[in-house]
Amino acid sequence: MDSFLDANQSFIQVGFRQASTDALGEKMKKDAFEDLGTTGIQDVKTAKMYSIDFALSNEQLEQVTSKILADPVNETYSINTQLEIPDGFDWMIRVGFKPGVTDNEGKTALLAIKDLLKIEADKKSKVYTSTLYMLKTKDMKEKDIENIASNLLANKLIQYIKVTDLKDWDKKSGLEYMPRAGSNDPVLAKEINLQVSDSQLTDISRKGTLSLNLKEMKLIADHFTDPAVFEERSKLGLGKNPTDVELEVLAQTWSEHCKHKIFNANVEYTGPDGKTQEINSIFNTYIKKSTDIIGSEKDFLVSVFSDNAGIVKFDDTYNIAMKVETHNSPSAKDPYGGAITGVNGCHRDIMGVGIGAKLIGTTDVLCFADPFYDKPLPPGNKVLHPRRIMKGVMKGIEDAGNKTGVPTVNGAMIFDNCFLGKPLVYCGTLGLISKTVAGKPSEDKSINVGDKIVMVGGKIGKDGIHGATFSSETLTEASPSSAVQIGDPITQKKAYDFLLKARDLGLYNAITDNGAGGLSSSVGEIAEISGGCIFHLDRAPLKYEGLQPWEILISESQERMTVSVPVEKLDEFTALAKEHEVEATVLGEFNASGKMHALYDGKTVSLLDMEFLHNGVPKMHLKARWQPTKRGEPADALETDFGTALKKLLSALNICSKEKFVRPLDHEVQGGSVGKPFVGVENDGPADAAVLRPVLDSFEGIIVSNGIIPQYSLIDTYHMSANAIDEAIRGVIAVGGDLDEIAFNDNFCWPSPLEDEKKMGDLVRANQALFDYTVAFGTPCISGKDSMTIDTVFSDENGNLQKVSGIPTLLISAMAKMKDIRLAVTMDAKVEGDLVYVIGKTKNELGASEYYKMHGLVGDNVPRVDAQTAKKLYNALSDATSKSLVASLHDCSQGGLAVTLAETAFSGGLGIESDLAMVPAASFLTDEQVLFSESAGRFVATVDPKNRYEFEDALAGNCFACIGRVVETPVLKVKGLNGNDAICESLSDLKRAWQSTLGAV
Amino acid sequence: MSREAKAMVLTGEGINCEYETAHAFSLAGADASIVRLSDLLCGKTKLLDFDIFCVPGGFSFGDDLGSGKVFASRLKSFIERDFEEFVESGRLALGICNGAQILMRTGVFGLDRKTQDTTLTFNDCGHFHDRWIKLKMDPDSKCVFTKGIGLIDLPIRHAEGKFVVKDRETLETLKANRQIVSRYVDENGFPATKFPQNPNGSAESAAMGCNKRGNVLWTMPHPEGFAYFCQHPNFARKKELLKRAGKEIPTKGDGLKIFENAVGFATDNLA
């Protein structure tokens, strides 16, 4: 039947009036030109279509449209007909969602319709939205339009595209989109026969995206044939094999993503000295041990490594929690959805830490391939262009943060073509929590036998199924698209508002998030507190019908938290949820049975021993080896014109301004923003760290900074790790922080070291450095995460398998309490006549520097961190900033001293005259080395001449020198070692170089 | 002696600036309460018990269907009469950012005080922006909130802030009534027409507007975003310069004045 005539469906289109600007159309035209080089589009008009899948009268439709959907001033609409297509328009693209994909706007439209018409819609009533792009083009063929549709407007994995030539246009054909989801397959749990050959076991794991290796599969098979296990199971009608539900739960719980098997493995490591040592768990040996050592002398650690996030003391009333997650694989498949669920997922970690914390800030660090990449992408269209990934990820971060009202306080963007297959999307979140909530320590979770298992927030769909196991796998062309999903920040925001209130009323005992592994992980993990659980999968609210029990249990549908509610508080809890229009469903209860017992329609579909589930995973044994690679250093100078070289460096992707991509992120909501991402006279200089004030009644604050330098892994992951730590610390010091207040999150993203001794050796060395430097600096890690498969496999033209792997990358995210944020320092030169200091020693350390990279070199002399020297210096600098002796302070990192001086100058709109001969440096360095070396532990400061002696006294005993002055003339002048001008460049040229690469804003 | 002015700061459904907005009202001397939309709609909290009604910034309903539309529709269908009475009685209403979008869609700024004849739509640049801009207040406006403020720096944080008026005639009337309270200006203080000084392409460079009587204000810039001096992006720079000039470093930010004006007016006239 023609859907057009179906009385139970209607279609509403809303577009802009002819005379009104169509900003969305204009943006699309601009993006098509910038991203795809399309020049043939002359005009674009956009419209939104609402497909209403239930009966409404004409009057009702008119009412809904005129009162809510269409703005009376600048919008126009049509009901059950196509909107007027302007003259000369020749193509139309429609983009909607595939069945089952989250359609937030459709959900809101349904709610608004119900609201306005005061009608009750049943479970099957839906509204679907799609976007229409009407195009006026010149010389564009269908394939060009298809290209725009699939490479700019939509991701075919989750979205529906229809391209129509308006020449042969049938008005009715536009009104048909109704992506109903759900299936009519029988819903039941199946037994999976594991009494099969090894190769069949491997097959079962691979085909089911279980990511279980043969050893694990065999262990599982053996467990279920164990007579004692079978006897118990048989009483509930189960056999000698696991059900699909049980096998899926085991796969999720035992995944690398959840169990960190590599960090807990037994490792046989052969170092550069040829000696072999046994490491029983990298995590315990290096990371945890360091925190144990430091923790014995720090009084601010509240909860480390034991919960969703680490918790430290803030003041007498509050604690602060921090967590950094990654969402790499989903962001490779669908950058927008991957990033939004990454950020909102990390928010849930904080919502579920202890008894639940308030979200106060997000910090996101992103690694992409070159957005201007112009070589062919791997064949098969499975790898998206880096520019598309970058834009999609940024849009996801924007919606996730802005819409939930959590400021994105800072971050970083790193570019390297090793991230062509998988980008790295690090999402960090900070939370604030009262020390005691409802009379109990807020870091504690407790569960009493009999407490109800209540799921709060979103509904369950097929989205995100196999997220945990999928992320633990190499990305291939066959990776499941259901692992991708779009988030719904507003549903999460509403659940969050409700839960904070329920928390303060003491209505629940424990809380955790539904992330990787879904209910299987959330219920499974907190059930360890009471010692077991029983729950009913058929009671879980579903987005659509037809989900199998195992799908309900492991679905990673977003926006859900699991809480344990005492029976006597249940009524109050559910009433409050109703008031907040938040879904809260009792699924079962916690007990001490020692089992994870799940039922569907009253029939047992899973009866797993908690002990086997959580501690049954076999330990891995891995080999690791590391030897340095010698590449040599260049014998002669690489450049003679350092001014031009500096401009080239400033425009390098890893150094240039990211302002265009940061401005769309709200960094100020909640009113606590003090140190912004961009500072200086025109608010466009690069800040070293964020400073925020989470409690507006107090001037105490938090500094957030990041250290990440994957490039150094090309030479030695030990120094990569050390420099990441030093960079994170320098960020804190540069804005006026204190070394003693720092706590870290460590986050490792590694190419799979499973069958690669070198990559495992890289991992050992990075952790050795992490131990050495965190202990030396006294900066404990309080939480961490790893993502051990940043590899992508695809088949080339000849059908051979090729692998693209990211380089080993450690992100160190630092937070530090600042006693008085009014003492915060920024990096811009402020007053003419101020003295310019270089602090810290410059050495011949250009190995893997941006300067070498610019010349296609790697070299050997990677910067080495001298922790003892640096520690003394950092303490002295904190002393100076706390006495307000410093007008500006800027961390010296990628690009070296030349870049730091340039940034200090142009951000302040003031010139600098300086002399390289005065720079504290190792002997026999050349101009080039002093200008571009990336030696750690260095800063550039500007100081009021009146404070000269006091400043120098504060730094006495450290390596520093005054190298020049801030001047009014807007020029950066650097005198070379031979007395000639090494650099003499106008600030406007330098700034233009710095801003033009990614587009001035 | 008059009592403290009572300010209601609305929240719920994706509003997310309630905390700092209520804080700004408190700093300005009001008795500020954060009230959930559902409590207001079901009558648990009564609008007419308050002197000041504020809808703060955020993303109500995720900006789905167009910013503010669904929230405004709810307000209208549940408390239209109360809101009318509230405004008619001369009490103060303030819509900030998403709150501005919401209040505008209730029609309160319409020339007949009911019909929406102006709107806030997508920025010309096509996306969300967080940046500080310069504004100049109209000294002849009747607006209660902006009295005594000339030039001011404030942050804007929105994707849909472009002010559009139904037709030329309406715009002329609004101008004649001095209802365009504040304009985006360039470095010389002239109305800005270009991005980013005019960050969204607003007609008349309008950044804030009021009803004819001047007791209801919409503002796209966030005054609560500059309640403290340290929130200014150039805080460290200004601080250094003030220090060297031997001047005191202020604690309050210029944006607080808008809240102080409201609370002062409410205390004098209403409470």
C-alpha cells in the first residue's frame, strides 16, 4: 500500500522561509567545498521531516506543527506533502537513521506531541526524523551527489541515504521513510555446544565476536562439564554446556577491555642489557606499587584503582574524582557516535564512582591522522578519511559535553598518520563529591542482601552489542556495526539530575554505570559486594521488541546506571524517578548465593559462579624484549633561515592553533572556568593547563593538564613515558600549581603486543619509566585505563591482509588542587619592558622532535627527563608563582624554545628581543639546537623588572637565565650565538603561520 | 524594612546553568531557589510566590525540534496565565541563552505580548561557539536589568542566537520602543556586523532585548558567566596591569551588575 495514503501515518516537513537564511544549508555548502573540494553546489535548502507512525487528525497535525515544530517567524512547513522545492533545484538528498539507531529528535518530537495534544501514545507509537537537503547544482552527476551524501552528510553504517533527481520527481515518493525496528524471531536462550574440536571452539569465539582465545574457550568448556557445576545447573534445567547468555557474559567479563589481561600477565622481559626478568603483572609491579610507595607519604588519596575512577581530597568538605577513558574503535567506525558515547560514557564513570559524583569538567585528548591526507585510503571504504573522523569526533565531543552542561576544560590534538586506521579518543572527566553523603563516606559502595537491582535511565536496544569484546579486537572490515551507537545526552542529563537528588536523600546504597558489557558488567561487578544476584531480563525496558536474552544482558545501550535500592526506600526512589520523568526498573535483587542468576520469562538462562566469572580467567604468559634502534643524528645544520623554519614549525599540525575546533566546545558552563583554553590579549594564545573552580563559594580550584608525546616512542617508550609525565607536570606548574598536589590518570593505547615481543618490550619500558618518574616526582597515579589493540587490518588490492597500527601512546592526565585560583598565571607576555627568562637547561635533544619530523628525520637523542633537577626547579617555580613574581609562564614543549618564545610574544601582542647566547644550555650547541631542541623541564617566563631580584632569589640554585626583554615593537628577535639575528619575524606573520593550518576562526 | 527579593531559577529537561545562575542571584543579594520545571508545572511551586523568574541557559530537550520550542510549549500549556499575571504585575523575568530562546517562544516579547514576532535561530556560522564578545547597552532602554551598564564583556555560548524579526515594521517598532537593549560591538564600540564580533549574524547586532515595559529580558550572552572577575579570559592580564598600577583587584565581575539591578529593583519595588 502506498504509505502516502495510510491514515495511521503522517509526514511533516519543516524548512526555512524563502527570505530567511538557511545557516545549515550554507554550512553544508561550505563543508562540501572544504572537505570534498565540491564546487558545483550553488545553493542548498534544508528541511527536517518528521515521520509520525501513529494516527493523528489533520487538526492535530496542524496544531503540532504550527505550535511546536515550526517557528512562526522564519520557518515554513507542509503536512503530508513535499515542501515547495525552489526553482532550479535539481537534487535532493534525504538522510535518516537505519532501523534501531537512536533518533533523539524523534523521541523528543513524540514527547512534545503527547504533551501538546495531551494524548497517551502506546509503546509502538514512534516519530522518526530525517533531514532533507535540496540542492541547486551546476554540472553535478548522481555519483557526485552520492559522494556528498555518503562522505559528508551520513554514515552508511547507521544512516539511511536517498538521493533523488528532482527532474523526474514524484512528490509522493519523498514521503515514505518509516524505519521501524525490531524482529519477530522467537526470543529464547540457546545452549552452545562446546564439546567440539579446538578449531570449532576458535570458530565459535570468532564468529560470535567473543574475543576469547582457545585456552579460555577450553577452560569454559571444562567448567560446565564439571560434575559439581552440572549438578547445580541441572536442577534449574540447564545442561553441560553454557547457554548463549552465559557464554556472552563470560566473554564480556573476561575481555581484555574489562580484565586488563595484558597488564596482569606474567611477563618474561629481556632488556637492552640482555638480562631477562620475570614480571608478575606490569600493573602491580609498576603502577600500583608506585602509588603504594607515594601513598604512604600523601594524605590526599581517598580511593585509588578500586572503583570507576580515582578519588582525592579537595578541601574539608569535598573530594574530587577523575577518570580518563578511551573510545577508539567506535570512533573509527562512526566518529560522531563514538565520541559522544565516549564522553558520556566517561561521565557515567564519574556518576557511578563511590556513591555518585557531580560532573565538573571534561578533558579530551585526540590523536588523528593528517586531516589533509591525500594518499589513497586503504581499499574497501572501511577506513574513513582522517578529516571526517576529526570533524565527527569534535562534533560528538561538542554535543556530549555542551548538552549535558559539563565544561570541556581543555585537551589536546595530536596528528600522526599511524592513526589512520584507528584514531585515539581519550575522554577524561572530573567529578566533585561531598566527603560524606547521607551520613556515609561517599567513596563507599555497600549492598545489603535483599537490596533491589534497579536500572535507571535509557532503554535497551541492540546498540553497542559486543562493544567490550570488539574494542579488544583488531578492527577489520567485518567488525560489527551494532557495536556503534549514538548517544542521547539529554536522557543521561535527566537521569543524572535525578540520581544526584536520590543520592542526597540516601535512597540507594550503591551505584555503578552500564558501560562495556552492559548489565552483565554492571550487575555482575557490584553483585560481588553482596556475593550474588538474581534478576529478570524480560523486565528490562526495551527500545523495540525482539531482543534475545543475551542481547538484553550485554547490550551497551547508553545512558543507563545500575543502583542497589533498599526495599524500604524503593517506593520513594521510583516516585522520585517518575517525577523526574526518568525510567527506573526493578530487575531483581542482590543476594549472597554466589551466583549470577538471570531469568527470562521465569526460566533460568544463566547460572554462573561469581568466583568463576570474576576470577576464573587464566593468566597470560607473554614474552617481551627491547633493544634500542640506532638511526644516527644529522651531521650538519638542517636549515639556515630559522625565521622561515619557525613559521613552518608553528604551522605544523602538532603545534598549530586548534582554536577553530575548540571554540564549539563549551568550556565555561557551571561558572567555574578561570584558566581558559585560549588566553592572551586577543584570547587566542595556547594555555598550558585549565584552571577551574568547582565550588563557587571558594577560591580553591583544580588544575587539569595533559602530557602526551607518542612520537618519542619511535626512539624509546621509556622516554616517551617520562616526557608525558614531565609535560603533564609542567602544565600544572606553568599556570601556578604545585607539584605536591598532583595526581595522575595513566592511559595506555598500544598496538597489540600479544604476538609481538618488541611491542610488549615497549610496554614494559613505558611502565618502568612510569614507576621511576612518578616515584621520583611524588605524583601518584590514582586510576588508569588501557586500550591494547590500536590496530586495523584491511585487505589491499591484491587481497593480502595489511595492518595499520598506532604507535605506543601513553596519556598522562594530571589534576592538582590550587589553593587560590586568583594566583593563576597565563602564558602571554603582558607588559613592555618585562624581563624574559628561560628556565631549565637546553640540551642537544632533537630526537623525534617536531623539527626533525619536519625534515623527515627521527634521530637518536630523545629528550631525557632529569627528575631530581626538575623537581627542585618546579618547587622553586611554584614558590615564585605563589608570590605573584611571574607575569607570564609558558611550558616549553614541542617545537622547543623558538616556538615557546613566539607563542609568548604573539599571544601577548608584544615583541621579544632575546639572545641565544644567554640561554642556559649544554656546551657546544648550535643555534638550531638551542632553538628547536625539546629538552624537558623548561619554561619561558616574563617578569616585572621590579620583581627581578625576588624572582631570582626564589629560583636560586636552579638553572635559569634572563635572555632578553618584552618590547612594544611587534617583532620576535632572537640573536644567534654568533651575534647575528637568528630570527627576526613580525608577530603577525608568526601568528598567521600558527593559525592558518587548521583555519583561523 | 523590605524582605529579600525571591528569585526562582528554573531547571530540568536539560537546563544546565542553574547552579551558577542561582549563585549569581545570591551574590546579588536575592533569596534564590532552584526549581524544577515539573514542580512548577504541577503546582508544587507557585510562580506568583516569586519576584524574579529566571530561565537559565542549557540545552532543554537537547535543542531538538529547535532550541527552546518544547520547553516553551510546556510552560505555555501549563502556566500561561500565571506567567501573564507575573509579567503584568511588573515582576521581573530573565531568560539567558536557552532561557532567552524559551521566553521568546512564549511570545512574551511580542508586540501584543502574546504572539511571537521575533525569533532566535541558527548562527550564520552554522555552529556552536564559546567566546567572549563586547556589548554596548542602550542607555535609553527601559530595561530594568541593564541600567547603568555601558560597555561590557560577556561570554556567548550558543548555536542558535541569531535574532530575526518578522518584518521591517516590527523591527522599527522595537527600535522605537528601545526594546533592543544591547548590541554586539566592535573594538571601537560600534554595532558589529561581522563574525566573530557579531557572533551569530543577529539583526541590529542585537544581543539582548526586552519587552515594552522593560521588566522581561532575553539575553544570549551569559551575565552569570562574568559574576566574578576571575572568570574573564584576560583575568591574569588585567590583574597584572592593575597590580602594577597600584589598583585594587576586584572580586566581582561586570556581569553581576545585571543581577544586582534585578535584585535591587525587586527589593525596592516588589518585596
